[in-house]
Amino acid sequence: MSRFALAMLLTALVGVTAVRADPLPDLGDESAAALPPYQERQLGQHFMRLARQQLEFITDPEVNSYISQLGGQLAAQVQNDYDFVFFVIHDDTLNAFAVPGGFVGVHTGLILAARSESELASVLAHEVTHVTQRHIPRMLVKAKRLSLPTLLTVVAGAMIGGQAGQAAIAASAAWGIDQQIRFTRNYEREADRIGMGILAKAGFDPAGMPAFFQQLQNQSRLYDGSYPEFLMTHPVTADRVAESTARARQLPRPSQRPETDFLHVRAKVRVLTANDPRQLADGFADEARAGSAESSRAARYGQALALSEAREPQQARALMAALESEFPDYPAYRVGQARIEEDAGRLEAALVLYRQALEKFPKAPAMPRLYGEALLRAGHWAAAIPVLRRAQEQEPGDAALYKSLATARGNTGDAVGAHRALAEHYVLLGDLDAALRELYRAGGMAGENYYQAASIQARAEEIRRQRRARAPDSEDRSRLHSLSANNNF
């Protein structure tokens, strides 16, 4: 389905967590009435379910862990009640977006366009601000005189961005384009101002934001009437660059941060999205010879991964082993060695390396998950269960981990445990009906085990209470009915 179709579907699925950001303008009860907190969360969850069906998500644990940690570090600088979820879309276009309820997506194209961690962090801080400042609910308040279908079309267009978003906005002739642009530009300025403060509080260089804006403006001149999606939804003007530059000068400049993690994740993203890994390996080799010590090290890492993708394991092993020998305290190299062995079809050898990495770096992000999922791929179901449970302690809100645990439990013959794990998977996705169905199946299999049946029943009742608490009232139901009946706008 096209992104325009996704935008249209999004308008029909109203629904994430209430926020009180600092500084958040006092809007009284108006914004909450326009889009109540439970509907805001639902809207984001519905969007994510649709997005998973239509967009290609990056599933690499190291990349996702880095983006989640970077985004979480920024979100922690603002008082808010959101449970933020940061994710990466495999898309070469230069784009990032925020969905109500704390869901923030970034395209691989934008990660690769960022020249420093501060530039990438500036985009995430900007998107975090869109969420914490409740820009979608505030847009609803400003335009409350409009019909809900027309208004939500514009909201969906603004969220999706690009040509699809422009088409959605253009389709709602009841709202003057000038007014819509004025609203969104005001929100962009607010996101710049507050986002830059978040950057500084988190210890990043606030000059990363105007530097990235300037890069966007320079790149826009290379496009022949077809701008990157980020520029369509985040228009960069000379005034905006000047304002952000002046503001950055007023904020403290931190001491230079190490770029090691950023450079290595960026190198890995290049490999994950490469059309010709062998050619990319040659490019990395050139960069390793010409770059600084830090960038050269990341280029050697990227070269090894690219050679592994190109089915040249012997040279890949030598490069990664040399890095691991020089920098034994950097976990990505031991994981890289395991990845090379797995690519070469030597899964048992890879498992030894994954286990060694977990033993040496027990608190490293994503390490239990990497080993647990490798055990699943090797069919070691029973051994995977405690490792995946350890990964859940590190990443308690990750729905995919519950699905992996369900696979492991099911293959060990624990059907009840598999259905219970799937139920928690669906709870985290916001699909409470599916969660209850899994618990009903688990209850039917519990047999005469009283304690197990009672535990399942208690969890089902918790979910039913959660579902009742977020159920729309009569006015909300009539709005949703109106939306579903007006699907041709």
C-alpha cells in the first residue's frame, strides 16, 4: 500500500500517553479534550502496526540499541510521562518523524547524512519535542472548527510527510493552506528552540542543529524540484538557519565527545543498506587509509562486515581479529567476529563467540539479545529461554523479545508459556484483544494446574480492565464511526 493509503488509514484510527513537558505552554484542558491521552497512545500504536506491514524496519539489535539509547538520553532531559520508542526505517530518503505517543522514527538515509553524533542527536531532539509539546493535539485545538475527517487528514499528512503528506493536505480544501503552514512552521520553531536546549542538557554540541540545517539547505540545491522528505515536512530557510545559529552561540559548548559508537553504527548501517557490499568494502579500505584514527577504525570495522556480506570470510576474519586484538574492550568487534562466522555458515562457532561476548560484556546494550536470538537460529530452544529472559530485563518494553521467547517456549513443548509470552507481545503492541485471545488459549491448555490457571485468569482480568479504561465514550465512538464512513476524503 502507498504512503498515501497509510495516511488515510491513520486518520481512521484515532488513538498514546499523556505528557507534561517542561516547558510546555499551559493549554488548559483543550488539547487533552481534542486528543485525549488514551487516544494519543492508540493512534501511535495503530500507526506502528500499519507501518510494520508496509515499511521495512531495521532489526539489527546493535543499531536499534544505539538509536534507542541516544533518543532515551535526549528524552530524559525533558519532564514527560511518555514511554518513548525509537526505531529505524530502511529508506534512503533523508527523513525522520514523530508519531503521537512517543514513537520516533528515523530513516537510514538520515543516519548516513549526519556527519556527527550531535547532528543526528539534533534531529532526534527536534522530534522528541514534537511529541512532548503535543503538537498534534495543539493543531487540533487551533483548528477545532473544522470537521474531524478533514482535520485528521491534514494531521496524517503532516505526520507522514513527503508527497503523500502533501496530497493528504491538499485533499482537505476546507483548511486554508496558508493557515496550516503557519501552524506547522510555528511548531518547527518551537521544536528547534526546545530541542536545542535538550541537546545542550544532554551534553551534545547545540551547534549540531544549525550545522545539520545548513547541510540540508546545501543539499536541497542538488534536487531538481524533488526535495528530501525531511525538507518537505521540516522546511529549512535562511532565517531558520540564522535563528538556530544565534541560539546555539548562547548555549554552553561541551568538550568534544568521542564519536566511536556513532561512527561504528553508521558504518554498520552502510553495510546493511548496501547494494554492492564488495564495492563498499573497497570504499571502506580507502577511508581507512585516509581518515583520522577514530574514523579509520570505524572504516576497518565496516570493511570487515562488508567483506563478510560479500562472502569473503577469510579476509573479514583477519580484519575483525586485528581490531579485536587492538581494542579488546570494545564489544562490537567480538560481536562482529560472531557475525562473520554465522555468515560463513559456522553457527556453532558463532555461538561460542556470542557467549564469550556476553560473559565479557554482560551489561553491554543488546548483548543478551544477540546471543539469545543466535541460540534460536541454531535451534537451541531450551538454552535460549534464560538468555532471552535476561534480554527482557535489559529491554523490558520490547515486544519482539516476547515473540522470540514464545518461539523458544513453543519449541520446548511449553504451549501455555508460548501463548502467555505472545499475549505480552500483543499488550506491548497495544492489541489487547489479541492478547486476551492468547490468554484464553493458554487457559484452555492449563488443565488441572490450578495455580497456572489462576495466574492466567488474573492477567486476563488486568488486561480487560486496561481495555475498559481506554474504551472510547459514546462521543468518541460516534467520531470513529464518522471517520470510517468518510473514507473517500
